[in-house]
Amino acid sequence: MGKLELAQAAIADAFNDFDPVFLNSPQFELESLNDALNTRMFLKVETLNLIRSFKGCGTDYFAKQHIHESAFICASAGNFGQGMTYACRKQNIPLNVFAAETANSFKLDRMRQLEAEIQLAGTDFDAAKETAKAYAAAKNFSYVEDGREIEVTLGAGTIGLELSLFQNRLILC
């Protein structure tokens, strides 16, 4: 089995172990682009779920794969932190989210509504991220980085699988 087939099988596994709150978001065919691009184009709206982002697809699957962790630390400017907060709350995994002092207050408020433990650190995301990494190391907690964890990527890949199921065709993004 090649790498592509392994990835597709792993995404299918993630899809079968998925919080339904992130499934079946609206899809629209972009007819105005079809002729110009000589293909059928579809748009899947991922902003209508409870965290208003596709990030929940990946973070949900990630947390389910790590239910025995004692705690997680992450850095986020918003959507990833919301996804991690929602997923960790469901799995009863403590989470601290580090954000810059200049982070969007709406995003911070939404994370708090989801019961996030937020620590503001530094004036930009990079400073918050470095503080989060140091805190995780000092406490011997797992640091979760957006875009680095394979389970987050596989969970996000379920969006493409869902599109292909409804459109009866394989979509490679």
C-alpha cells in the first residue's frame, strides 16, 4: 500500500470516529467557475459549526486519539484554540491555551465560553507560542502545535472525504 492509500485509509478512519457536529455542513456548486475552469467546483461552508471553523474537524480527532494524556498546552490566535478547547472539554483533558496580549478579543471570549484556560503572553503569536512551549516543558505536559500533529491533519482531511462522498467523486486538495 502506497503513501496516498495509507493517508486515504487514515482519513477514512478519522471520518468514522467523528463528532457529528462537524459533519454535513452546506455545500454549493460554484457554477460560475465551472465553465471557466472546465471542471465542477464546490464550496463547503465550514463556518456554521459551533466553533465557526474547520479546525474542529482536526482537533476533535486529535483529542480522541490522546484521551489518556494528563493535559495539553497550545498556542492559538483563535480557531485552533477554540477547536482544542471544545475537543479537550469533551474528553475531560485539561488544556491551557496561550494567546498574545493583542489577540482578537472575540476569539478569546469564544474560547472562554467553551471553558478554556487562557494565559496571555507576549505581544504577538510567536511570543505566546514560545511561552507555551516553555510552560509545557516545565510542567511535563504535551505541547500541541497547529499543523504539526498528524491527527489534526487527518481530521481536517475528512472535509475532502465528505465532499467526495456527496459528490460521488474523489477530490484531492
